[in-house]
Amino acid sequence: MFVLTLFTRIVILVLAAASLNLIMGYGGMMSFGHAAYLGIGGYAVGILAQEGFGSGFLQFPVALAASAIYALVIGALSLRTRGVYFIMITLAFAQMAYYVASGLARYGGDDGLTVYKRSDFGGLINLSNRTQFYYLCLACLLGVVFLIWRIVNSRFGMVVQGLRSNEQRMQAIGFPAKRYKLVCFVISGTLCGLAGALLANNTDFVSPAVMYWTRSGDLMVMVILGGMGVLFGPVVGAVAYLLLEELLSQVTEYWALIMGPLLLLVVLFGRGGIMGLLGRLNRG
Amino acid sequence: MVRSVSNHVARSILSCDTPQPEHDLRTRMLLVVEQFLNGLQFGLLLFLLAAGLTLVFGIMDLVNLAHGSLYMMGAYFAATFVAWTGNFLLGAVLALAATLLLGIVLEFTTLRHLYGRDHLDHVLATFGLILFFNEAVRLIWGPAGLALPLPAWLTVPVAILPGIYYPAYRLAIIVVALVVALLLYLGVMRTRVGMLIRAGASNREMIGALGINIKLLYTLVFGLGAALAGLAGLMQAPILTVQIGMGENILILAFVIIVIGGIGSIRGAFLAAIFVGIIDTMGRAFLPNLLRQMLSSAAASTAAPALSSMLIYLVMAIVLVVRPEGLFPANRRFIRKRAATCSY
């Protein structure tokens, strides 16, 4: 039971990390506010459920659309900047979303919102059944990874990766750099919104804390730990990070005391993340 | 769970000084003056934090998320040393020295190896440091917050103008921060070390090639930044509870400031910090009433807290739309050149 819930959580966060990898690894856009979509997707489900719209056929499209619109606005503003400014502005916008959620007195404010009834998909699938829900999440994850694979290998994906390596040159060839990046940013945000909607169903609860900036940091760590710009990098990274967190927290209450320096070591010595390490081992 | 710092500040002031309806314009003016000073005081504290951040970024090109942890450590050191020595000033000086030392040790052991690496590496590594510091504090001082009591001579209200009283301690913060800002300005603009710092900011390789011990300079700058963060933390400590995670909220504000002010520019950080401090504090204090006059009371009480905490982020968004490099970029030519060669 506990293991199933843990793995559902891992699958959902892998989904979120995979969506971040699309813009961070392939697009070169270092978003430090990706957790905002987790919250937006979650609040879409929570708020609709509270207002009496229990149907998943309504909740999930709304969650995706809300994330897409947020990504469009944030992306249009943030993509005016680059480098460390981009990191900070995405961070600040996510904090803004966090404070907005904390101010929603009607929907629990700081304390968060309990989702009393999971999304209702009619007779199609029962989300309250843990096994069925797990397989739904897994199917979503596989679908998303497949989608990202197709995107990355499409003409669009090639352009985005080209922009990562040399934006000026791509622009000189005649590609509208910002539009391509913005579309990529919106796709990534929408996919993460899906993760948010699933996460709210998994925990039966959504609170501003899921948008807090340390959560965005967690997602970034997962992507980097696994290996940026590698299709299965975030999968490996997120599973490793979350399992490590789980294991360490069973060993000691002060698990972060070990986790922090471990991250530092990964940065200092493990370039390219776990996937990079495996690649080097393979090559001997 | 997590509240912005100035929220407490604004609230504590409002609760002790709520204007009665029969009070006239004068009371309201008093409140405005008081909130303005609170904003100035908060802004100056933010400057101390942002100055270190922007110096470290401008000179070492290092994004240090753990800067907020140094602020937190300053506050914890102060609470400990003041309780230990029984003397506020002595405790504060010891705490300042301890934070300086901690900064130097941190630079020497870990951050030094991150120079010249990708910004993303910095974010990841210093994120790890935040986890470490928060947990270490929880291990050493426990999960509950500490209080740092003020000595009696700092709690009396002072008449700043005839009939206008302001807490002595907040006034002291304003004075200390202004003096530090002035010293920082003089130090950077008028001394030899300051000259090296500025030279390092505009071309690191060149001053290394000219035979300057650049490693020592980096350690010095980082220590200075740490001490400034520690100073901000220990001065804020008596106003708020000293608690885990206190540095994280304020760190984001410091980021907003250096983005608005232009990364690497101390002058920009100073102006932007005061601007952000005043906007944030005044917004929290007066926006609810303002909204209540325009909207229904129920709608206003829902919108006001969200809107007032969003205010500075909105300001930042507007600044970035108008001037993507911030309002006072340190060296326009240099930043543009580096932006062009950046790979992301």
C-alpha cells in the first residue's frame, strides 16, 4: 500500500521532471519556477472539485489549459531575458503564483485545499482505486515521454536544440527564435500541469507548498542528477533522488544533512549526471 | 506556513497603531510617515543582502542561492552570542565575525571550485548547501525558533520630528545600514582593494594576468558578502523570530532587487532595494484600504493580501519588459558581450 503510493508519487514527479527536461535540457531554458505548474494543475482540480464539478473530463482539460495560459504569459515576459536573469525571473513568477495561492482564502489559503473526491472519469477508470490510478499515471508518463521523444526528433525539436547551441546563427538562418522557444515553454508547462492534476489526485490535497521554490529546485535537481537533454535522464534522476530521499529519511531524521553535500559532490565531480556516468562506464 | 518578512513588520506596526475613525488627517499622515520609514528600513536591510549577492555575482560570476543561509546563520549566531555574553552589541560583533569566518570557510572549501562553471551548476550546488544549512541548524538549535531580545536602551521610541515617534531600534537599523552603504561605496570607489574589485568585475582574466592574487581577492569579496548578509540577519533578528528558512523568503526579494537594479551594480542594488522595500511595505499597509474603497469589502479582503504580496513581482515584470537588463546595469557593453557568448 505504502509502496504503491510512493511509486505513484515518483511516477508523477518523473512526469514533471521530464517536462522540465524538455525546456532545460533540449531548449536551454533554465526555468527555476516549474513547480508553479504543479500547483496550477492541482488547484484547477481542487477548485473545480470544491465548486461541484467532479468530472475529470472537465478538470483535466481545465488544468492543462490553465497551465498553458500561465506558461504563455510567463514565457512571453521571461523570454525577453536570458541566462541568470531568466533563472531569477521564472523563480520570481513562481513565487508570485505561490503568494496568490496563499491568498486564496476561499480555497484554504495557506493551509491548502483538501480534494474530497478524486476526478470522476465515469465508468472509464476509477481513480480512487490505487492500482488503477497508478497505471493511469504510468500510462500518462509513457505517453509524455513518447511525446517528448517525437518532439525532440521533429523539425521543431531540431530548431529548439539549434537555438540552445547558437541562437544567433539560427536567427540568421531565418528562424523566429523567440516564437519557437515560447511554444516549447508552453508545451513543457502544459505537460507539467498534467503532473499537477495527477499529484492533487494522488495526495487528495493541494496547497501553496507544492509551488514553493524549493520544489522547483527539487525538479531541477532531478533533471540534472539524471542528465540534462537525455530522454530518460529525468526518469533516472527523479527515481534516484526520490528513493534516496526516502531511504535517507528512514535512516535519519536529518536526511537533508547528507543529501545537501551529496548534491554538491554530484555537481563537483559527476558531470552529465547519472546518465553521463553510465555512458562513460560503457565507453570504459 | 511561510510568510514574507515585511508582512510581520507591517502587521505589528498596524496592530499597535490602528487609526481611530475620529482621527484626523494628522494621524493618517503619521501612519504614512511611519510606514514610509518602515519601508526604508526594510529596503536598507534588503540592500545589505543584495549588495553581497550582486558583488559575488558581478565579480566571481557565481549565483549563490546559499546567500540566504548566511543571513540565517547571522541571526542564529547573534541569538546565541547575545544570550551567551549577555551584551547585545558584543554579541552582534561576535556574530558578525562568525558569519564572516563561515563565509570564508565556505568559499575556501566548496564554492571556490565552482568558479567558471555553468550557472546551473551553481544553482544546484548552492541548493544543496541550503538543504545542508537548514538541516544543520535544526540539528544544533532545534526546530523551534529563537527570540533575540533587545536591550532596554534600544526599545524606547525616539522623537524624530516634534510629535512623531519612531522605535529607536528601527532607527538604528536605518543609520547602521546607511553607514555601511556609505562605507561600501567609499571602499569600492576610493580604495585600492575597491579598485581591484571593480577591475575584477570588468575583466577577471586581465587582473589575474597583471599579477593580482585573484584567489585571495575572491575569498575577500565572498567574506565581505557573507558579513553583509550576516549583518542583515542579525539586525532583522530582534524584529522577527529567528527560524529555519528565514533566509529563503528574503533571498528571493534580494534576487528581485538585483534583477531590477541590474546584476553586478551596487548603485542599482541600493536604489532598487529602497524602492522594493518601500513599495512592499506601503503596499501591504495601504493596499487593503485602497481596494476596500474601490471594491466590495468581501472582494477586497480576498484580493488585497494576494495583490500586495504580488506587487513587487509585478514591478519586476514591468521593469524586465521595459529594460531587460535592469534599471542600472553595471556595465552595459560588458553584459551584452557576455550575453552574446553565453551558450544558453
